[in-house]
Amino acid sequence: MRIEQSKNKIVVREYHLETGIVQVFDDYMVAVFEEGATLTLERAYQIIGIAEIHFRDKNFGYISLRKNSYAIDPTVYTYIREIENLKAFAVVSIKEIDMHNFKIEKLFYKNQMKFFIEYDNALAWVKKRIKAK
């Protein structure tokens, strides 16, 4: 499954994890998790590791493209919010349940996090947040 196929957006690297796919671009990453997956702290460390490999010395954004239903251990956000160069966290979904879950997740994350229905709007916001810092 391709996350983004735009000609002007080049995928730097694509990772196929047990829980889903993570695509890394120049200054952001996009994740799509499998139906029924559970994002535990251990699995989140894989994503944090990917971020450290590609964005060690520069600001970046993260887009969670929620095409499927999956569970997230909310303590994951306690660790993610410590990543100083993560300047934007966007959630993209058209499902109402994801919007409700987002409100709870935001309580744990406590940093720049926003919900979008359209992927393009999320990407524009992430890019703006990266440039602003």
C-alpha cells in the first residue's frame, strides 16, 4: 500500500514493520498501521528509532494516516513528546471514533498535535510547523 504517490514527494525510505508501514520523506514521516494492530511502547521504539536515523539533526513532522482501526497504548505519548525535534504530529482520518480518540491522545501528548480529515491539509500544516521552528 502506497501512502503518497505525488511526483514531487520522494520517499527516502519505506519500512515494513509488524504493525504497519512507515514512509520517510525529507522532513516528515507517514505511518499507516494494520487493522487490529496494537501500538505498544516497544513497537513505538521502532518508530522512534527510524526518526533518530533520518532526523537526528533536523526538525521533522509525523503524520498518522488512520486508514484502519488499531489500538495505541497512551503511555507511548509520554515518550514521543520528549523528542525535541518532532515539531508537528498530525492525525488524518474520516472516522468519527478517531476524532474522539484523538482528543484523549492529545491529553497525553501535550505538544503540537492536530486532527485532519484531508491528508493534503495535514501535510501543509506539518510543513508549516517544521519551518516555523
